[in-house]
Amino acid sequence: MEATIAATSMKEVTNNAWKKRPLIISGPCSAETEEQVLATATQLAKTGKVDVMRAGIWKPRTRPGSFEGIGTKGLAWLQKAREITKIPWAVEVATAKQVEDALHFDIDVLWIGARTTVNPFSVQEVADALKGVDVPVLIKNPINPDLELWQGAVERVAKAGIKNIGLIHRGFSSYGNTEYRNAPMWHLAIEMKRRFPDMMLINDPSHISGRRDILLDVAQKAIDLDYDGLIIESHVDPDNAWSDAKQQITPARLAEMLDAIHWRKEDVDNKELHDNMEKLRQQINQLDDELMQVLSQRMKVAEKIGQYKKENNITILQTNRWNAILERAYAKGEKLGLSKEFVTKYFDAIHMESINHQNKIMNS
């Protein structure tokens, strides 16, 4: 009877936490020992800033030989820590057996990791194991920048009957990326939010950053973009963590970081503000219309060039001309306050559209 009451009570705590904004999830990358779990959990609870605790029990690693998690026995440690702190716990699951084990130990929240989201077969296995279960599920973006895989994972879990589903943006593996462990590619997360406007979106600055010194910057940007919360790795002794030591912070540092974030609101009740913003938005709408008209005219000119190329058997791609366009755009953009990164992406998009238009001419 007492166990049933306790389970009901934790279910209410979890439901209340799920509704909280911002939702703060924190805990060690991996559960290593019972002492480490209890010490970290106790210190996190003392901060009064954590709504849900997290720990990796099974760790999918890129290469064999790395620490791959303590396994099922660690779930009992999380259960004990929850009894002490009265704070719900979340763990990552990748197989039906892991779902079964996590639920057996009354884990409150489950999440599907990036290496699982990338595989529809694995997601479906987890979804099938969740049928008939009332537990919140968070879904991380896939390792590679593929929104269809991310959306597909959401749809599979939703079809299993899970009502409380949230998204975790942890960044994407990207060739040439050197600043982050996983490139944030903010536009992809924003697009997922557009597709699922009522679904909770949480940022994972730990896995995006891969190091402590830029954690705050990434977290602040997420909050500025109206994310619903943060999931941050915290360890009682980060430097000696068994996995991802460089990106974990102490509970005390976590509290300092959360205090340093400028928490913003999506909206305020201020008529003058809304009136002024509406005037500026109308200006943006007008400028966007003009941009579309100019781009359309540009493509018509590109089509005429494509016709000349077709008649004279000239290739579509003219490398020297393209380099000249970019150099001219960089110089002009710098004077106008536009970053080189933006100019590159903008003109790349224009260039590809121009190639598409000329390709139709070539093959007509």
C-alpha cells in the first residue's frame, strides 16, 4: 500500500515538473557508483533548481573499449536517490529490454538518444515496448542533420500512445565543425518547433558544447530562442568522470550558471510595445516581398544565361565566375554589416536555385 501511494505521489511530482517552464534537467553523464549518484543527487537537490535528474545507465559509445554504462544495477541507485531527494529521474533507453528494466525500477522519464533516433528500427522497438505505458518520453535529434528521422521518431512514439513527448536539441555531427562537439544548427531545431509548436523543446548545451567554457553561451542562446528548458550534465567530481568529463560541471557551478542566465519571456502584456513591433514587422513583410521580387527577376536573368550556355554547349557551372560573385558579395556584405557566414549561406542558396533554373533550360 505504501509503495502504491509513493508511486502515485511521484507521478504527480513528475507531471508537475513536466509542466514547468523552464524545465531544468541535470545529473551525471553516467551513473558510475552508488556513492557518486547519491552525492551528486544530494548536491543537486540542495540547489533547489533541478526539476528532473538524469543519468546514463546504458551508454552507446562510438568505439568499443570505452565505458558503456554500469547497466541495470545502477537503476537501483537512482531509485534510492529519488527516495532521498523526492526528485524524478530520467534515463536513456535504446532497446525494449532497457525500457522494461527502467519501468521495473519506476524511472519517471525516458529519453531516446541521438544514436537511436537515427535508426527507425530501434525507435520502433522502443515505441512497441512503450505501448500502454504512461510515462513522459523525450526524443533527442539524430546524430546527422535529418529532420525527417527526428519527426519520424516523434510519430512512432506518439502512435504507441505516449501523450507527453518532448524534444531535446543536442546538436548534429557536421564535417568541418571545430567550435562545438556537435554543431547546433539552430535552424533545424527551430524548424522542428515550427512543425510541433505545442511540443516541449529542451536544449542540451552539454553535448553541443563538449566543454565547460561555452556552456553558458549556448544555454543563453537557447533561452533567447524561447526553448522550454535545459538538460545539463552535472557531476560531483567532473574532472574524474568516467565519461564526457570535459563537458560536466559541479552542482554548485550549475546553480551559478542558471543564476547567470537572462531568462526571457515569450510575450508581455504591453500594448505600446506590440504596436511598435507590429509597425516594424510590417516593414519586414514589405522588404521580404521586395526581396522575393528581386530574386525572381534574378532567376529570369539566369535562365537567359542558361539559354546562351545551351546554344553554345557551355557547362552550367563556371567556377571562376562563381568565385568572383562570392568575393564581390563578401566585400559588399562587410560594408553593410553582414557576416561572411551569412553571405556564404545566402549566396549558396541563390547559386543552387540558379543552377536548377539553368538545368531545366539545358534539358528542355
